[in-house]
Amino acid sequence: MSDAVIVDVVRTPSGRGKPGGQLSGIHPTDMLAQVLRTLVERNRLDPGMVDDVVGGCVAQAGQQALNITRSAVLGAGFPESVPATTVDRQCGSGQQAVHFAAQGVLAGVYDVVIACGVESMSRVPMGYAPHGEDTRGAAVAARYPDGLVHQGISAELLAARWGLDRETLDEFAARSHRLAALTAAAGGFAAEIVPVTVPGSDGAGTTVTVDETVRASTTAEGLAALRPSFVDDGMARRFPEIGWRITAGNSSPLTDGAGAALIMSEARAADLGLRPRARFAGFAVSGSDPILMLTGTVPATQRVLGRAGIGIDDVDVYEVNEAFAPVPLVWQHELDADPARLNPRGGAIALGHALGASGIRLLATMLNHLEATGGRYALQTMCEGAGMANATLIERL
């Protein structure tokens, strides 16, 4: 059976996911279409050879409704014969798109496939329900009579139960910005970021090339002045252990962005004269407590490493999505992982978390770091809404 390999992976710069953010002026379909077009052009690939395009998107409503991936494929100018689908595994949607794409290659049903993701949080807010609909239903309410909680409360529970104080969280957040800023200054993101042209009112448009969410001047002392974001008297009564430590500074920002990965069989890459950069060495997905919610990365990691027959110390770099600072810190503690290998180019606290696109962003950053350092294995894992997590293991070629 031929390996599933990564030929290329690219992403947009991050944009603040609010009105006035540098990517807020572009429709999410057009943003993803530009990335798809750039991906095939820079690899000199005939898009008609693509068997399928699998995209991740969380808020599949409003401008992101009705299979946004198919709309982007058409907008990118791909032949109408190229199909597309959009998947939702919450924050791990882009990573799940990668799994489905690579697994299709391993199953022999794809030769060439694109995995991608997009989210415009400035245009389609997180948790968007046009008329305030009940999205859970009576059966879930009956199983969890006290109600489920949003991720900010889950992050507070992690900080409380693992004894992570405010200073530790803010120091980790400042580290994220510092490492991302150093990487950007050294040109470390140049191989993964592709320009995006945002239409202007004058018709000329603006080309965006740099992450907007990274703040090089961030310090733990400065973050300490921020007020907690999720203080709630009802939740305080329900969870008296919460210490209200989660702020906008030690959380990932609302973000706009898109990304895409070119995945194919090793044999097809050879036929096309394309150099595989890495192969997929393992996949895992797990469910976890939907109240605590953010701990699924631990069993997902254990599962993917167990299947691959390697230990955490055999992995050269770990990308653990920084939805909130407690997530990677709890993961690091539970896996006894080397902190120097954890998010060495910064994480989502600095680089942003464009929900459906984040899995692609992590993959791009991780692969480029692996190549720059000459490492062999890299691990990516991400917590997801309602208590789930994905884990992906790649091996550099």
C-alpha cells in the first residue's frame, strides 16, 4: 500500500476576526478560493487531477453555508468535475479534513486530494444561530440536566483542577507571542504564508502578507492587567473551584483565515515529479467529557503514539492548539513532554485560531519547523467543542 504524503501546505496570514480586521473585507469563499488557486499554481498541478477537496469549517451558516468548500473550488476556477465536501469537527475541522483526505489515499480511493479549511469569524460569529435555535435538543438536555458549558468555562476548570495560576498562564501566553514574533522576523513563516488580496472600495484591493494577531511587545506583566473574560455568578456557584484566570490575553483571539494541503499517494507524486515532504504515520480521534471538554488531546495523543509504536520522546516537535493557555500546559503535564518541543514557533494565542482553518495552520507551521530542524516525527493535536480531539503524526521525508 502506497503511503499518503504531504507535497505542500499553505495558509493565509491571520486576520483579527472582527470588523476592521485585515481579512474582514473578503468573503470567506473568495479567501479559500485564493488559497486553493495558489496551492495548485505553485505546484504546477493540473487541478483537473484532484479527486476530491475536503474542507473544514465550523460555522456553516450565513456566508459559510451550503458547502463552502464546493463554492471555493468553483471560485478557484477548478474544473466543474472536481467535487468537494465540508466537514465539522468543531475546532479540529481542518485537521479532520486532513485525516479524511489522507485516509482516502491510504484506502486507494484517491490519488490526489486537497484538504483545506476556512473560517471568517468577523463575518460569521462563533456559535452563530440565526434565530437563537436550540442546537442540542431534548435528549442531550436530559443527559446533562445542569447544562453544557462554553469553552471558556472549561478552560477555567482546567486551570483550577491542574493548579495553573494566573501568572503561569500569562507567562505561557507571552511566550507564544515572543516565539511567533521571533519566527516571523527570521522569515520562518515565509514558506507557508501565501498572499491574500482583499477587495477595496476603490476596486484596487490590498494584498495581505503578514499575521495580524502576533504582538511582539506582549509581556506577562502587561497581560496581568487584563480582567477575566468569563466571570459568571451562576457558573461560580456550580463550580466553586473556578478562580477566574482566563482572559483575552491567555486565550486565542477570534481570527479569520484559510489554508490548504496537497496530499497524494507516494506513487502519484513520483509520477508527477513532485517531492513529498512528509508521510502520514498515524491518526487518532477521541471523545472526552463535554463539560471539561479540553482534555481529549491527552487520550488522542496516547492512542496515536501507541498505534505508531513510539513514545513521546521520539517526537521532535509537538503542535498542541492553544485555544486557551491551560490546554497545552495540561497536555504537557499529563504526557511528561519536553516543553522546549511544544509549539516552538508560537501557537494560536499569537498566530490566531480561525476554527475550521486551524488544523491546516498547525500542520503548515509544524512541517516547516520539522524541516528547518532536521527532525523526524511531528505530532499535532487539537481539543474540540463538546469534548473531542484529533491527533496526527507525520514523518519527514
